[in-house]
Amino acid sequence: MSDKPTIWRALDRKAMAVAEFTLRQQRKRLSTWVVMGVGFLAMAVLTMFYIDSMMRDYDAIDNDGDSSDFDMDGYPNGQEVLYGTDILDPDSHPGLLNPSIPPDDPSKWINEDDFDIESLASGSYGYDDDGDCRTEEKTASQQDTNSNNIPCDVRITEPSYYNGFSTAILSDRGVDEDPDDDAYAKESIHRAFVLALGKFGFVFLIGIFVPLFMATGLVRDEMTSGTMHYMLSKPIARSEVFLYRILGFLGLAWPYMTGMVVLAALVTGFFGPSDGFFRFSDLGVWMAVLLASLLAVLVYAMLFCLLGVLWKHGIILALPFAAWELGMILTTLGAPDAAILRFSVIGWAMNIVDAGAALAWTDTSLLIELGLWGGGSNNAEPLTGSLALQIFASDSGLGLTPLVTIVVSICVMLFQAATCWFVGGALFKSKEID
């Protein structure tokens, strides 16, 4: 291969020189390590709260009332329903039918009829685990009160005008869903934490504030200090300097972000609820969080550097934009399909996270509905963790499949970054260097 210099090799050398100089500058600044240290400590504190929530035990609650003894005959309601006796008549209980049947301990009828989410593909879910629907005393019509031709199950209807555009959960009479409250709480809190930390911790807080304090002055500081003359002493376009300075910043910011996300994934993987030693089912979500975070850092770095070129106090211009992005991420929680989100960076980043969660956790919406339903008997309260998961889990809002949503969002964010580079480079060309 010829060693003759080419324009591409010259560009490579200039790019490497400016990027390496920028990276070395950033590493030597105390402010760099303060910003990154604060970000690490903030994530560490939040992770400690998560570990505490995973280590504690959540009290079992009788969601369906089967452990109660309404007629005070010593036999829990669930046991009486199972044998077909009257739960309101003290003179009607299983012991009269068969003296060899002793009263059950009430604790047997708590967490006895867990959610069966795996059967969702069949068009229904739920099974009469405790047998209080599948009794010989009940006719076929009494075992199918939700009218789906499946005895003793729970039917889930899609959102429609007739049910207020929400998922309706209709159980056959006697199919009392009384799940393991501890298992449900840990699963829902775990998912809520992963989404909250991914969205608010990495994509928003670190994704904005690291570029805000480290990238805003990448070009402006060199213009005011006079060192920019040395970068431009050789033939090099100012738009290239703008880009190479950003590349140098990314050489430090991207590994930092990657390391933080990997650490969070390891902690939640080992401490999260799982049948094995590690929870591998979350890796798709963390990959989406990492991708969204890296793209957010790229776009914000380009934008804030542009604002720094526009005005020597560019950080003042950046703060209102950060407030705007905070409003947009809050909007994604309640109205992910709002058109105004298309005019933000964070809205597209959230699309990636939500799409990744949809691919990894296909049953999240059902898990939320079941938790809010709480068993549906005796005015059951929502299960612990269901409200938190409802807040942080949302659809992408684009109305596309998760994979297409990810591809479209990546393209839009790259376009945003390219636009900021083009505008920033054009502004840089028109500025005088002190």
C-alpha cells in the first residue's frame, strides 16, 4: 500500500489531534470529575433505595377475602365455597357434611390463587387454583359467568368505547385471584425502578447535565482564551473543529455513560426477582436505555456547544432548554402520543426506552391492570407496586412496532445532531476569535 499522503489521511490526523487534545483537556479539569462524580453518587443513592426495596418482605394480603370467616363457624370462606356450604350460615359448614374435614388454617387461603399471566395467549388468563369455582355443586353456566365459554377463568377485554377505553378484567364467580403479594410487589417495583432510573436517571439527568457543564464551552472557551488560533493554524475548516471537539468530549462521556448503565444492569440483575442467579430478561431494556442515553448525550452536546458559540454565556441559553426537556419527559409519562413531544430530544429518546421495554417485557400492561384490579373481590386495593409501574411504563406513542419505533427514533436523533452540527459550524465560521 502506498504511503503517499492523501486528503483522507490528513483529515484523520487533524481529527485525531483535535479530539485527543479535547479529551486530554477534559480529563485534567477538576470540573469534569466533579460532574461525573456527582452523577455517580446520585445513581448510587437511588440504587441503594432499590436494593432496600428488594431485600424487604411485603406482607401477604387476603385480596379476595377467602381467609375470612363471615359466619364465625371456624371454617374460612374459601373452604366453605370449595365444599358448597353457606358462608353466612354458621349451621352450614364442611364439618357437617363430613366430620373428618377439619377447619383450614386461614393462612392457607392467603396467596392461594395466583395470577396466571402465561395463559394470556389463549385469550384469557387465570385459573381456579383453589378450586372454589370448580365444584360439583355449580352448573356449567355458574362456572362461566363471564360468558367466554371457558369455565372457571378470568377474561380480559381490549380497551373499547363500552369499557371506557380501558382493559376490563371479568372473572367467573368463585375465581378469586389472590396473588403472592410479595412476589408481585418485587416484580412491579423492579420494573418501575429500571424504567425510572433509565428514563430520569440516565437519559435525562446525566444525558443533559454532563453535556451542559462539559460541552457548552468546548468551542467558546477556546475562542475567548486565544488557544483556538493554534487549532486553526493549519488548513482545517471551523465546522471540522466543531465536530472534532465534540468527538473528543464523547470519547470521555460515552465510556462514562456505558460504565454507569452496565453497573446499574449488574446490580438490578443480581438483586432483582429471578428464578436464577441473574435476571437476564432485563438486558433488552438496559440496551435500549444505553442506546437512548448515548444518543441523548450526542444531541445535547451538539446543541449546547452550538449555544456556546452563539453567545459566550451559552449555559444561560441552555438552562431554559433543559427545563423544556423536563416538561417533555413528564409529558411522556401521561401522554406519550402528544404531538408536542416530536419537537424535543427527550421524547425521541423515551421512544427507544419504551420500545425496548415492550420487546423485553411483553406482559407489562397486563401486570399493571392485574395489580390495579387487585383481585376484584371485596373492593380489593391495588397491589403494592402497581401504581409505580403504571407511572413509569408507557407506550412509545408513535403507533409503530417496537423495532420500527427504535429505528425511526435513532434516525431522528441523528438528524437532530447533524442539524446542530451544521448550524453550529455555520455560526462558528461567522465569529471572530479573541
